[in-house]
Amino acid sequence: MRQITKDQAIEFYNSECWKNFTDIQIVDFQLFQKHLAVPLRVFHNALENVLKRPVWMRELSNKKKLIEEYKKKFGNPQSALLLDVIFKYKRKP
């Protein structure tokens, strides 16, 4: 999984393009990133909706089990495709 940099995460957060993402897209992207790129409450809410259960905030500190649960339901993340779309507009000619 390609990781975004801290600066890219901040840029993505500030762009608010995540507002156009579905819950599954938010989780598919953010769950596998080291840097928080969407507001925590948005990610947390999307995670609960996608996993269809309450997710304790403490679970976010060790995402390994969340990742395993996600992969059992949805397979490998597709966010690598999203990353190309997200940052394509940032490339300068």
C-alpha cells in the first residue's frame, strides 16, 4: 500500500475532497494509511457504518485487528486506485 506523506495528508485534509467519498472509500483509504488525512470523527463514523458495529476509539490505536476484520469482509483495499486520482490534480505540468 502506497503511503502518503505527512504533507500530503495535511493537504488532503484541508482540500476537503474526502467530503465526496462514501463511507467505504473513506475506510478503504484511511484505515491503511499511517497519517490521518480525514477528520477523526469522519473516519470513526465511516468505520462504524462499514463494519456495522460500534468501534471503540481505543481500537484505532492498534489498527491490526480492524484491518483483519475489514479484509475478511471486503478483501484487499482498493485505495491505491484512489491515491492516483486524489493526487493527479496536484501534479504540475
